[in-house]
Amino acid sequence: MSGTGLEIRVETSDVGAALVWLWRGQRALSLPAAASIETGVPGLLTPSGKRHSLAYRQAVQEGEAITAECEIVLPEGVFRLTDRWRRVDRRLEIVDVANPVGVRLLLELAPLLPRRAYGDFRYFAPPALYDLNDLNDDGVEEYLDPNSLHFREDRLTYLTLFAFSDSAGLGFALFGFETRKRSISALDEGYSEAAVPVEVRVASGVRN
């Protein structure tokens, strides 16, 4: 990965381990609280829930690959996250539950550019979103909340999200991959897991 100009590093602090992406030596992107989940009432059709966020408990880097993990202990249950980064393979294990609960695993990447507010980027999520679908040039998405974009995974044919910074000339892309490993299974002992391979890319470019 370093040969492409993009490097990923582990940064540790008193609260745990975080990941930072460097583009040609400059800090461009971070993952400060990788163990982020939302819990809610099962079957509730809403994108929101009760948020719980933690940094990795530990992250080990071997060459260009990183293995990181964290255990999330809540009144609702105990969850264990294991991530393997190169092209990331995220695995959330439900170790124990006190009551039935819905769980959503989040991946929240934070840009580290000088200008990094919501309005400093152009957003693309084909085939659902092209430059905010802004038909009247007011800088606001035409159909969704202006500062909160939610997409069902089965509606994103290409499993790709892209944000471009005009000021920095950098684009951030998140790719999902359909593989046989991608599954949700419930075993007799009450253990379940979900594995979703994801790739993060940073590239320079110019606005067309």
C-alpha cells in the first residue's frame, strides 16, 4: 500500500488505538473510534439507535497488514469486534445478550484536511447519489436530510461511497465487496457473526 502513496499507521493513546491514513506523508484520514455500534429495538425501521463508541483495545501492525480488536460491554450484551486491515475484513461477534436487541456496526472515518466540514466535500454513492442530486444549485441534497445521508446497502449496486475535496484535490472512496464470506449466521449456542470485506482508498485528482 505504501508504494501507491497511501500508508496506514497505528496511533496509540490512553483511550486505545486509532488508525491514521497518510497520503504522500500527510495525515489525510483517521479512524479514532473503530468499535462503534448502535443498539435498538429489533425490527424498528429507523436508521438511528443508541450509539456506543470505543477505540480499539489493541492493534498490531505487521508490514502493511493490521489486526485490531475491542470488546464492547453494554447492559444489552457483550460484543467483540475484530478487524483485519489491508482490505478490511470486519467481524462483529455477539458474545452474550441480556435481552433481544438489534445491532448495527458502523465505520466512521474522519478526514484530517484543513477544510473538512460537511459542505467542503462533494458526495457520490452510485446509483443513489450524484453530487448531492442538487438540481437547484443550493448546495443541499434534494431528497434527504442535508447533513445526514443514509443508504440501504441493497440499493447501492456498486457498494461504493465517494467524497471529493475540491480544496485539497483529494478523493476518499469506500468500497464493499460481495464475497462468499459475507454472511450472517446464528448458531445453537447463541453466537452470531457478520463479516463484511471493505476497502478504503485515498487518491488525488481534479474536479471535472
